[in-house]
Amino acid sequence: QLSTNIVSFFLLFGEPLSQLSQTALPSLVDNEDGEGLLANLKSVMILGLGASILVGGVAFSVARFLGGMFTSDPAVQAATASAAPSIFFMVSNAIVAVTVDGAMLASRDFGWMLFLGLSSFAYQLVALQRATSINAIFATFIVRLGIYGPACAIRAAMGRGAIGKAIRKTWK
């Protein structure tokens, strides 16, 4: 429970990056301004990657070293400390995924988002059946989140979706 609470708390730090994309990108997408999109996406992703490492590091530190602030149970403290690396990767991947998700929301590519979400959910359901530890459970979520950003980037690079189509026009 403590590990999940730590993850839940630190996941919230990615939301402003999603909001930034949702605010800045729609007009660029609507105007098919590929250069503006690329510049904006680059800036937001640099912020997202930096934030993911920083916030993931703080989440790791809280889980690894500060469990005693939340519980006096040594077994819970030990379990939380052992999950600290997984917490780092989960929070880091989630912040990147939320950053990318803001761009996908701005592009209104809801069909792709639904397909990707359901596909990764199906993967996670299968993988969870084999998970036998907290770190294995967290690993299923890490993989699910880790698929989202690269899959969206590949889609855009292929010229698919509103973002991909606008960027493709710039590259021609």
C-alpha cells in the first residue's frame, strides 16, 4: 500500500506537462504547422524527460530511505525499500507517458489512444497472471507505460495521425 501511495502521489507531477501540450498544440495541429509542432514537442519532451528523471529520483529516495515517516512496521518499510527501483522506473515512465498523452489529446487521435490503451491493457492482464512479487507487478505497469511514448513517436514518424501528417508535410 505504501509503495502504491508513493507512486500515486508522484504521478501527479506529470500532469502540468500534459496540460502544456493540450494548451499549446491544438492550434499547431489544426494549422498543420509541422515546424511549430516539432519545436513545441521537442521543448515539452525535454521538460518531460528532465522531470521524469528528477521526480522519479525523488520517488525512489522516498521509497528507499523515508518509509519510516509513513509506517513503523519494519516489514512494510523493507518491502517499500526493495520496490524503490521499480518505483523510479514506474514514475519516470508515467511522467513521459503523460507528457506524450497530452500531445495525443491535443491531436484528437482518440482512436489510436483507445487502441493502444486497450492493447497494452490486454498485455498487462496476461503478464499479471505470472507476476509473483510487487516488483513483477510494477514491471507490468512499467512495460505498459514504456510502450506508449515510443509507439506514439513511431506513429508520428510514419506520418500517421494529425501530428504525423503535419510533420510529414514539413519533411517533404
